[in-house]
Amino acid sequence: MTVPLRVLIAEDSEDDALLLVRELKRGGYDPTYERVATAAAMAAALDRQTWDLVIADHSMPHFSGSEALALVRERGLDVPFICVSGTITEELAVAAMKAGASDWVTKGQLKRLLPAIERELREAKGRAASRVTEAGFKALVDRAPIGIYRSTPEGRFLSANAALVRLLGYASVADVLGLDLARDVYADPAERQRLLERDTYSDREYDEVEATWKRQDGRLLTVQLNVRAVRNGAREVEYYEIFVRDVTEQRSLQRQLAQAQKMEAVGRLAGGIAHDFNNLLTVITSYSDLLLQDLTADDPKREDVEQVRKAAEGAAGLTRQLLAFSRQQVLEPKVVDLNAVVRGVEKMLQRVVGEDVDLVTVLAPNVCAIKADVGQLEQILMNLSANARDAMPTGGKLTIETTNVELDAEYARTHHAAAAGQFAMLAVSDTGLGMDEATKGRIFEPFFTTKDVGKGTGLGLATVYGIVKQSGGFVWVYSEPGRGTTFKIYLPQVNEVAEPQTLRGSPPPLPRGAETILLVEDAPAVRVVTRQVLERQGYTVLEVPDAAAALRIAEKHQGPIRLLVTDVVMPGLSGRELADRLTKLRPEMRVLFVSGYTDDAVVRHGILEPGIAYLQKPFTPDGLARKVRVVLDAPRTQGGTTGLLPQKDTPHRARISGPTSSCWTSTCPSGTAWSSFVTCGPTLGSRRSSPCPVGARRDISTCSRRRQPSALRAPCRSRRP
Ligand SMILES: Nc1ncnc2c1ncn2[C@@H]1O[C@H](COP(=O)(O)OP(=O)(O)OP(=O)(O)O)[C@@H](O)[C@H]1O
Ligand SMILES: [Mg+2]
């Protein structure tokens, strides 16, 4: 089988050319050839098509082998070039080989021609193949999504790929090759030196290190470097081969996550302590109040007891803050207008910050309604304003701003706690001292303060954090030393009309009653004082330490039991389960739940549901007496209790959608009077409705409460109507 071969022959003699062709045919080739005898013809032939082989006579009347070779080389062609000549000197042959000829064969020894051609064609084929592979690898490196470069131990770049150029923010590879690594790339030149001195880099394995680099625009990057040292025979490093990944965003998210986890852990601890404290404080507060009721106005002991009472109030304030931080506080969320809340406390805030601070409010007129606890929002504004005042000891400006914002998925991706969606934003900015990174990283931790002993508890921002989290929002802080601070609080918008805020009047006198109350409380001291308070108000109290005893007494007791006052978290049956059973046994009985914390079924997620009667510990005798009366006097709803059990069909009931996390909210078309219809399908398995004052059809709107991750969801126990 013959091998096709395209041959360009630079030869003035046609006979000699035919001789060459015959030789090629004899070697098994099928040559297509062109003979040229001038530089112009040679150039034209080279430019017209590709050739597998060039054979050139060394000397011709108008042309020469070396000129022919130059024409091939200047075109950058890698084609085997064999010189054939009648006469040859050793110098000429060496010069031709140096100029790039592949071989030299004399016309008298043409038998050498075929082996030379065979060898040269084979080698050219190998070179072509490796060129393809090399180009493939170059493209691979250039298109790699991570930076790849080689550098000298002195810190010069030897090569760099496109990703590295992008990472460093330069325009071209040439720009990067001109940089000095220590001076222009490392944020701290000493860091590169330290990394070089590690000397753990081998010429076989990649070692992983992390460093801080700076981009051309000055922005700092955290980069992960995989380094391999390439060494010479003397084990000295010739150059480094390095892969670079930008891990700035990843590290920032990891820091945010670690911070959130730390806050979570501290929150749980704080919540646990606060719960026990609340039991103790209930006892202290209640006995102080009972004593005060018994002492005459001029009794000398009165002042001592008042001091005890005051100290207990202070302690209750602290536990409230701890509960807020640990998100275990009971909230009474209402649909509120953020602007109205700000306006409501503006005067008070001006007093808090003092005359040296200029308080400015910039309230967006169309700011959307949010669902939150007004008292808690006021608390947020108070805490942030107090901090701003402390950061501006010589005066300044405090700006409170509200606006609507829409956060996109990209924002949520780069901000750990954030979510995408529509938010109402409350921003509180000061022109004060600002904070450095280290302070900023810890400000939300409870008890973190930079203030002198006795000046700050370090609970202000922890409280803000807890409230915001519990309200389904998140908080972000921007601050630099000497440049002031801005806290931005994002609260999810709701498509409902804000309820008008009610003004509190002076409390009516302490109510009394004569009903029988079943009291279930496992903490003996709390139980005793609760009984004493209720008995003082005229009630008959059946007192038991747990649910089992409560069930026994409810079965045995002859007369009516009007009210069950029960702790929520108890050994054995929980308060909720007990209430379920007892209200079946005694449908006329109402229920008041009492708890020091809210991590339970009745007040899941700390959101107090309309209709469930709940009293937060520590309570006062006054608070207990009033709450008991309110529950006893509340109009009877269908189902007979304070709304805990599922009710019978009513014309206004919305449909439960089955075992999903649906929460339906219906609003009355007549306005705000009928806004509290909330039906929660799963987890609680109960629903309530209040009649629409105009008997109108309801619109079932979308869920207004945040859904919780399914892992946290209890199995659905809802009953279909
Ligand atoms: N606007 C601000 N400007 C500068 N630093 C602030 C600002 N707000 C908070 N900080 C810093 O955060 C720390 C914690 O604040 P936080 O409100 O939690 O506690 P505190 O103000 O120190 O004490 P407390 O609020 O209990 O009286 C402060 O000590 C202060 O260092
Ligand atoms: Mg503070």
C-alpha cells in the first residue's frame, strides 16, 4: 500500500527532481509534488497549501537551499526539510542543520534519502500530536475556574491563567506577570515570607495554606493556596506551582454561621436560667406584695419590703431580657404600622438621647405593615437609641428611618441570617464612635459590653437580636471606627391593615371572685403563693402538684370547677394535655396557662395565639388576680373553654387544608373588628374563630405566619371540619 505524500521540491533540474520522485515511489510513497526554482515560486507554493515534506537542492542558479529553509522558518511551519546536494562541505552541512534543516543527503547517496524521510515524517507527526495536546492543556488551564500560576522563590510570576487575572482584578496576564507577589499581591508581605519559611512544600505533593491577598482595587481576599515546590537536583526550589481559590465569601458565611450557632447555644442556656429564675421571682414578688397588703401605711417594715420588691422587679427585668434574647418570650404580635410605633416613642427617645443629640426621623410614607409586638418594637428603639447616645458622648445626630425593601436571592445567599423577600426596614444610625471588627463580632452576645463595670449590662443588643429573630426578621450592623454605626432591622411585610394602637388607662381596682379554681403547679413555693393570692381574692382553690392528681380531683370533686390554672411544663402530662382531658370531663371549665418560658405546645414559637389564656411568670398577685377574672368573665365561645379545643361548625369557619403547615388568616371586609380569625392546622390541631360583625363572606388570604422547617414540625393532628 502506498502512502500519499505532498512534496515541495526546490530544484532547478527537472531530471534531478524526477530522480527524487522515483526514489520516493520506490520507498512506497505516492508523491504529489511541485518543483520550484525561485524564492517567489517557493513562497507562493508554501502559502497555497500545506506540505508534508520539503526537499531542497543546496545551490541553484537563482535560489538556494538556505533561502528555501528561511522561507519555511519565517512562516513558522514545522515541516521536515531535507537538503539534497551534489557537493557538500562539512561546514555547509553544519550551517544548514543549525538553520533548522532536518537532514542533508548528497545526490550520490540517495539511498540515505528514504530512511531520513521516514524518520523525519515520524518525528513531525509526533510533534504535531504533542502540539495538539499542549494546546488542549493550555486551554484547560486558561479556562480553569480557579487561579493557576507559577512563581519564583523571589516572588515573580512566571505564568498566570485568566482566572488569576480576574481574581486579582487586573486587565491582562501581562499586567499580572509584572507584579511582585510580596509587594503587590499579599496584603502583608511578611505573610508570604512566613509561608515560604514553612518549607513543607515538596516537589511531589501540594500543601494547602490560606492567605490574605489584595486586589488591584485594594479589596482584601481570603485565598486558599495549594502549593507545590519544583526543586532542582540540589533540592533547591526552582519555582512554585500554585492553585488559588477565592474563599472570601465562604469564610465570611462560616463566620456568620459560627456566630449564629454560638448565639443559639448561649440563648438556650440563658432561657433555661431565666425559666428557673422566674419561678423564684414569682415567689419573691408575690410574698412581698402580700406582705405589703398586710402592712399599714406607717409600718416601719414597709420600706424594707418595698426594697425587696424593687430588687425583684429589677431581677424580673433582667430575666425578661434573657428570655427575649433566647427567643422564649411570649409575644403578642399585632399587625402594626412601623411609622406609628416610631412616632409614638419619638418624644421619649429624644429624652433618652439628651439635648446634645439631634434626633431625626425619616419615615417612608408608604411603609408596609408588619406583624410584631409593639412593646418589643419600642424596646428595640429604646435599646438602640441608648447605645447611640453612649456612642456620641459629645453629641451628634441620631437618624431613625423606615422604608420598604425587597431583598433578592443573591443578598440572602451572601448574608447568613437573611432571607429573600419583602421587608419593612427600620434603620437606626448614629454619628458616634463606631466599632472595630472585633467588637462588631460580639455585640449581640449577652453580657458583652465595652462599658465600665456598672455602666452597661451588655444585654441591650442581645435583646434586640432575640426580639427581631422571634419576629421572623433579622438585623444587620454597619460600623467603622470613627464613622458611626447603623443598625438595620428587617421585618417581614404582611398584606394586612395595621390595627390602631390602644391607649392604656389606669387599672381598675383588683377584682374578686368566689368560684372554685383547680391549681396545678409542680414548684411547691409557687403553688403555695398562687393559692394564697387566689384565696385572698375570695376563690376556693383545689391545689395539686401534677396532672395525675388534677385528674383525680376533677373526677371526685362534687361541685363545679370554673377554672383550671396550670403550669405548662410539668413532669408527666403537660399542662396542654391535662387541659385537653379535663375540658372533656368538665366542659364548663376554663383554662389559664402559666409558664416561665414558652418552649411548649401552647405558646409555640413564643407567639401567643388569640383565645389562649396565658400568664407569664414571674407574675404579681395583681396580675394573677386580674387575669383570672378576665378568663372567668370572658364571653363563652363554642366549645366552652378559652378556645383550646376544636369548635363545632360555624358559618364563619374557614377550611383547614389538611396535614400541611397552613395557617389561614381571614380579615373582615368591614375593617379591623374581625381580624383575629386564625386557624392553625397541624402541630396544634386546634382552630378558633370569632364571628364577623357584619356576617360577611371571608377572603382566605395567604399564610401570614412564617412556616417553620419541616424538621421542627410536629405531626399533624388537625381535625377536619
Ligand atoms: N451605636 C453604637 N456605637 C458604638 N458601639 C456600640 C453601639 N451600639 C452598641 N455598641 C457596642 O456594643 C456593646 C454592646 O451593646 P449592648 O447594648 O448589648 O450593651 P451595653 O450598651 O454595653 O449595655 P446595656 O445596653 O445593657 O446598658 C456596647 O458596649 C458597645 O461597645
Ligand atoms: Mg446598650
